[in-house]
Amino acid sequence: SVDCSFSRGVCDWKQDADDDFDWNPADRERGDGYYMAVPAFVGHKNDMGRLKLLLTDLKPKSSYCLIFSYRLAGEKVGKLRVFLANKKTAPAWEENKGKDEKWRTGKIEIFQGAETTNSVTFESERGKGKTGEIGVDNVILISGPCPED
């Protein structure tokens, strides 16, 4: 498995230069490192912020599972979407409501066909809310299909 966490991960993360705002590091409550977040008050409604994970050396014709922690805290905070590079149109994963402030786990199956997925993009869309944040943390890529809960 490959640890792509922000504090100590080995992965290559890039801010998208063509979006409306950047994701920023936020300190974890327990003080052990940080996660990436977009506060609710950044930008205007429907503005987008994209954080791209560059994937190299994924073997063709094999499957992987991307596992990550996320939270949407605050009322009308916006949407969090995840796109795989070779499937530009529809998000591979999307969440638009936080039931509470808790962190949850997202999982996405990545199957490498003839075309390999060379990046994963976490996209935050600004909502109407003024409080809270969208956060992503503990991004891990494992070989094989996603495990059952």
C-alpha cells in the first residue's frame, strides 16, 4: 500500500492552477500532523478548488483501491467530488452533505485497463454556507479490490 497522507506521505500532490481557490493544510485536533481543507467562507458559491494526486508506476491491467478520510462539516458547506484522470466527465465519487462534523471513509475502485489512471483529483465546490469546512486526510492506495467494511 502507498501512503499519500499529507503530513508524511510519499505521493506527489499538486494544486490546480486553473481553479478558483487552493486547498490549505489544517492542523489535526490531536496535533499529529495535518489534513487538507477548504473553509466554507473561501471563494463564492459554486467556486471550485482542486487538489490533484499524481499517480506513477501503477501497473496496467490491475486493480487498486483508493481509501481516504473526509468530512463535510457545516450547513450547506458544498460538495466534495473525486475524479479519476481517464474518466473526465463523471465523478468517481461524490458527497454533498455532512450529517455531522465526523470524519468518514470513502473508497474508490481504480481498475487499470489499457489506459492507466495517472491522477486522482479531489474537487471541492463551495456551497452557500459560511461556517464549517470540507476536509480530506489519510489518503492510501492499496493494490487489489477495495476491502469490505
